Amino acid sequence: MTEIQNSKQYDLEERTFKFAEDIRNFVKKLPKTIANYEDSKQLVRASGSVAANYIEANESLSRKDFSHKIMICRKEAKESRLWLRLCEIADNKDLESKRDKLIEESIELTKIFGSILEKSK
């Protein structure tokens, strides 16, 4: 791999880590409801899975394994978007803004992983 590819690889690793970290910070600020408790557990798992599976993809032993891990990243990014949309934020404009930014990031990550999948075929 060239240095440029390594740099891009690291940036996406860092970006997926930041996404998972930002999700955790968002969840801490949610109103304490039964629905938010259950949905936030799923949201934390899905966002962490994006980052973990991307790291695993970079360590894959075959092209097939790489593609499989990237597909999981894309799936988990989409799932994160679902759980974000389900979070109850009441009338909190700050939480609404944070949620919108996280949803936007999940959409961008989904597109990135979709593009990686297409290029890896």
C-alpha cells in the first residue's frame, strides 16, 4: 500500500471511531425513558460495530473477508441511522441538532462503505 492509501485508511478508522464516540456522548444526554434506554443500547452497539468491523476489514486475510466486513460496516451504519431516528429528544433543539449531524454522518459512512464495496469487486 502507498502512503496515501495508508493515510486514507487511518482517516476512515479515526472517523468511524469518532462516530462511535459521538454516539456515546449523545446517548448520555438523552432523556431517561424506557424507549431511549432500549434504543440507545442498540445504537451504541451498531455504531461501535461500524468502527470495529472497519478495523477488522483492514486486517482481513482475503478479498472476500474484506468485502464481508465492509458490508457489515455499511449495514451497521444504516442501522445506527434507524436507532438515531427513534431516539426521543422531546423539544431539545441542541439534541435535535446533534442527532441530525449524527444521522448525516451515518448516511455519509453508508455511502463511503458502498463505494468501497463497488471498487473492491
